[in-house]
Amino acid sequence: MSAPQGQFTGPQPSATAIFYRNIRWLRFVDRFGRKGSAAMDYLGGLAELAWETIRACVSRPFYASEVMTQLDEIGVKSLSITGITAFSTGMVLALQTAYALAAFGGKMFVGRVVALSLLRELGPVLTALMVGGRVGSGITAELGSMKVTEQVDALRSMAISPVRRLVVPRVLATVLMLPVLTALADVLGILGGLLIAVVELQMTAQDYLTSIWNQLAISDIMSGLSKTFFFGFEIAVIGCFNGMRVEGGASAVGVATTRTVVLASICVLVSDFFLTKLFLAL
Amino acid sequence: MAAFDPNIPLGARPAPPRETIVEFENVTKRYSGKEILAGVNLQIRRGEILCVLGPSGTGKSVTLRHINGLTHPDEGDVRVFGESVVGLSEEELSPIRRRLAMLFQGGALFDSMTVEENVAFPLQEHTTKSPREIAETVAEKLSMVGLPGTQRKMPSELSGGMRKRVALARSIALEPEIILYDEPTTGLDPLTSEKIGHLIVDINKRIRTTSVVVTHDIVMARTVSDRLAFLHQGRFQFIGTFSEASRGGHPVLMEYFRSMGFPCGTGLVQTVKDL
């Protein structure tokens, strides 16, 4: 329905027109409010799970063998993708830096730029994004299908906490493995840069490595690595939360998996800014 | 399988004792504004097999999930072993849940574990038994459900009926006081359904448990139930024995019986074999 059409009645819109215009406004406000409250519910649930997980991490019972399984599943099996990502990023960085610095004769800075960008930013963030994609989605898919086949309810009905049994091992494994994966990624990335420096830029390996070694501070390494603990926690908790709240069937699992990848990536990138700010201030 | 003889008329079984073990009091539950349970009252007695009958979507499973606290009511009270389970946290529910077991519709076996690990799971979690004792108990429970020697199989290798029987073995591993069955025969062929029905009666007698069976399978209800409760429009419209029901319990129940091809209201009580 629309406002009545008719002859021109002056600058004042008719009462009916105002009424409908307001309705449209109210609908907008209503929809906005609904979305907002759903988002709040979601964030509240996420925070609640995060808190429960932390509490369950420091109290009994504790499923050590589950943690070991997940360390393998989450850590060891992610080695190849994070390694390849870091290695090629290191190579690209070396190429681009050499190209950008060539005009200033700054070839000797290539090693330093590659190492600093990798250690401080690209190593942690790229590894977290890759792990977020592989591990986060995997966790959601697994827990989501357990949820729809009532396996999560089965655990609860047997007086076993799904948070302790399913969430804690996955969160712990991710938090422990992400720094390890990042450290390896840093090394591989620097080696990638080395390959380019030697093959393309006619530098010696020694020049490249000493330029890194001489300029590197321990804080460069630590600020990068300490971020990854937070990233790991975010990825795993988001993955678990989205899995545990799946309702319905297989399509709902698919939707939840996508949501995990998107949300985990955004969280990693946004929190990276704040963590960087924090570590620079310390 | 032993002990169960379908030729013995149901009335010949000894009457169960009268102690109330589970009690629903004016339980109301709404899902997105729709009232699924509208003030349900029900008393379940120790040792009996109670079948909850009703068309799909009437809240039978929801009723069942109230007993072990998987779902909490919006209003009313649910008491299990004389203790209210409403509003308890997961941790507070733990001691009650250990005395209960639930058989889920699809079995809900952990698909990352073998049959043996599945059945052993509650034993490992809640007892201090040695691995050997656990293995013995697992073997015993598996042969009780007629699946001896399947320990090494994965759930994905089993048929639907076998999966439910393994799940049943897992449910009885701790010899619970109450077993909740959620649609134990849905999706199974009549022969397997009958086998499951016999198992329910057999287990009820052997480990002296109370059984609550949610089903829309009338043949099954007739085979196993001491009493049945008919859920319709959010309330129990009829609670009583099967013969009372078929003699004319409630008009909607009659209609339901007839729609399932079950002659009733004539005073004629048939045996399972005639069906």
C-alpha cells in the first residue's frame, strides 16, 4: 500500500502519508533492533563459552589423551599449509622489497625488511588466518555434526560436560600449537627470502643472514609470538561455539562452518590491531 | 536373548510397585511462542514400562528430555527420585544423570570410537573398574543386546537396528535406575522393531529398571507397556493400561488407534500374533 495519490494539497503531506512513512521507519528500527539483539545474544553466548572454557581448563576432570589427539589433529596436520604460506610470502616479500629499494641502492636491507615484517606481523597473522580456515572450520563441522546427531546431548545425558570433553581439548591444542606453527612459519619465511636473495638478487647467504641477525631484537620475536596465543584462543572458541549451537541438519552445519571462517578471520585481523597497539605501548 | 515370552499375556506379569520415581507437575514448555506442553501432569512408578504415545510433533520427546534435564520447563516442576531437576545447572544435574540413561533416536553413538569404546565410555568415566573388568562388562552388555563379538566394529559399519542395540548396550552399561527411550523403533523394519521391544522388556526385568518409552508405534506400545500415556494438544489425554485404552480410553486416542489400523472400542483385545 502506498500513500493516497491525488491532487496537490500544498506542502503538508497527508496524515495517511505520515502514518505510512512512520511505519516504514518503525519497521527499519524494529529490524535493526532484532539484528542487534541477535548479535548481542551471539556475543554473550561466545563470551560465556570462553569463560566456561577457561574455568574448565583449570579444574578437574581433565582429558589429557583428548588433548594429545587434538594437538596432532590441529597442530601437526596444519604444518604443510602454514609452511607453504610462509615460504612463499617470504619469497614475495624479498622480491617486492628489492624492487622498491633498488632505486635507493637498499638491497642490503632486504633481509631486515623480510625478517621484521614476518616476525612482527605476517608470520602470526597469516598463520592464524590459515589455521582459522583449516582448523576453525574443521572444529565447527565436527562439533556441528555431533550436535545434530545428538552426540552432544548423549554426552550431557551421561553426566559428562561437553565443554570439558570437546571444547577444552580443542582450545588448548590450538592455543599451544599456533605459536609453534608461527615460529616454524617465521623460519620458513626467512628461508624463502634467503632463496630469492641468493638466486635473484645475487646476495650471499651470509650477507642476508647477518643483516637480519645484527638488527633483530628479542622483542620483535616475542611481540609476534605472544599475539598467537590470543589468536589461537579466538579461533578455537569461535569454532567450538558455532559448532555447538548448530540446530537442524547438514545445511545448518555448512552455514555454521562458513560463519566460523569469516568471524575467525575478522577477529584475528581486528584483534591484531589492538594487540599490536598494546605491545608497542608496553 | 532369553526370558521374554510373548505368549505370556501381559496381565500375567507381576504388578509393579507403586512408588513414584518421576513426577511432572503442570509442566509448560513453549518453543518460539508456541505452546508444546501445556500443563503436563504425569507420575511414573518405579519398575514399570510407561509408553508415551502420540502423533509426531506433539512434544513426546520434549517430555522425555525434561526428565534428565536436557530441556528445562518454562513453568511447572519435574521431580526425579523425589528431587526437583528444574533450574539445576549441568554440574548439579550430574548425580541424577548418572542414575539415568537415555537411548537417542539415531542411537547417538560416538562415531569416532569403536563399539567397544562406546559401550565402555560411561564405565570409564564414572567407575573405577580396571580395563579388564570394563572389557568383561562390555562383552556382557553386548551379548545381552544380541551383538556379541562386535567390539572392534565402527558405528558406521553397523545397520540402523544394530546401532540402536549398541546404543542400548551403552545405556545399560551402568545399570541405570531409569532408561529413557526416544523413538526406539523409528526407521526400523517390523522384525527388528519387535526384537527391540523384547529387549526393552527383557532389560526392564533383568536389571530392574524403570523404562519410559516414547513412540508412535502402537504395536510396540502394546508389546512392552505396563501403562501408556497419550499426549495430545500439550496434555496427557489418557493414562492407563493398553486394554483400558483399547476398550475406549479417549476419543482422540481411539481415532489414533484406528488410523494405525488398530481395531478398538469393541472390547476385543487381540494378541500380538493376530495383528
